[in-house]
Amino acid sequence: MIKGIRLSGTDNVATLLQDAAKGETVTIISDRNEVLGTVTLLQAIPFGNKVALKPFAEGDELVKGGCPVGRAICAIPVGQLVHVQNIRSLRLDIPEPVIREIIKQMAIEEDAA
């Protein structure tokens, strides 16, 4: 069983605890190992990366660990990877060339939906 952990009850993302492929179902657990539900992935998501647990509209805040850490730059459906291709950090201004390189190196599908 592939799991993702939601660190806080206010989080709108979960962090994957292992690599998962597009179309796989991930069981979402709480920080107390309680099963909260499942999400079907719209794209491959590597270990340690975030999956959307709710739909994001452009401008919505990403909340992880109970704290806002990013803002959506486009709509993000449930099950999609939440990373540099669709979020900008509230804490760090990452230059666009670095973002493009991260997307390239991770082979992120930018049109997954």
C-alpha cells in the first residue's frame, strides 16, 4: 500500500512516503497513522513530494504542516503533483531558469490532469 502523510488537519497536501506511478491510489494517513482516505494520482510523484488533496484555484495557498508555504500559479486538481510547476514559494524566490531545470530533472508532466 502506497501512503502519503497529511501532517496537520489544516493541510491541503500530503507528502508521499514512497515513489508512486500515475494512476496509482495513495492512502492518506494522519500524523497519528489514522487512515483519512485515498487519492488517485494524475501523474507520477516521487517519494517526499506533495500531492493535492483538494482542488486549488490560482492564488490559493498551499498549507503544509499547518503553515502556508506557497501559492498556486494555476489550477491544481486533486491527485496532481504540487511542486514548482504549479506553486510559488511564499518564503523563497526561485529564479525561472532554476524552476525549468527542476521540472526537466524530475521529468514533471506539466499538463497532467
